[in-house]
Amino acid sequence: MNVLAALLANFLAGIVRGATGSDLLANVARYAIIVYAAFAAITELGIAVQLTAPTFLIILGAIALAAAIAFGFGAQGVARDIVEKAYERRDEAKQKIQQ
């Protein structure tokens, strides 16, 4: 099972690299597939089933939280611009109504 996962991971990493041109994203895709396959294999073998599923979900949640925080910090400038433009449009609309 892990051999097939490694082959699939390499194949998809190549597709991601070709589509995005990013080695970082390709490696993230590769390792995510390999880690998922390892957790699936451990679960299939019946080794610590009560431990592997929550551990996988905790790791997945931590990665999602880290990505959300990174996106939030990275998009602060964009969000600020959007809010400022919305306020400017609102103020312009108020001025037109008052005239």
C-alpha cells in the first residue's frame, strides 16, 4: 500500500510542479499523501486504531489552522484596501444623497 502511495505521491507532485512551477507545493503534496497513506496503513493493520484517527485529525486541524493564520496575516493589506474602498463608496453615496 505504501509503495502505491509513494508512486501516486511522486506522480501528483510532478503534476503540481508542472501546473504551478513550485517545488514547495509539489513537496507539500508529496508528503501529505505519504503521511495520509502511513496513517491509513497503520489503521488497516489495526495498530492503535483509537490513537491514529484522532492523531491524524489533530495534525490535519493544526495544518488548517496554521494555513488560516498565515493567510490572515498575509491578506491584511488586501482586506484593509477592500474595507477602505467600501467606506469611500459609502461616504460618496451619502454625499450624493445629501445633495
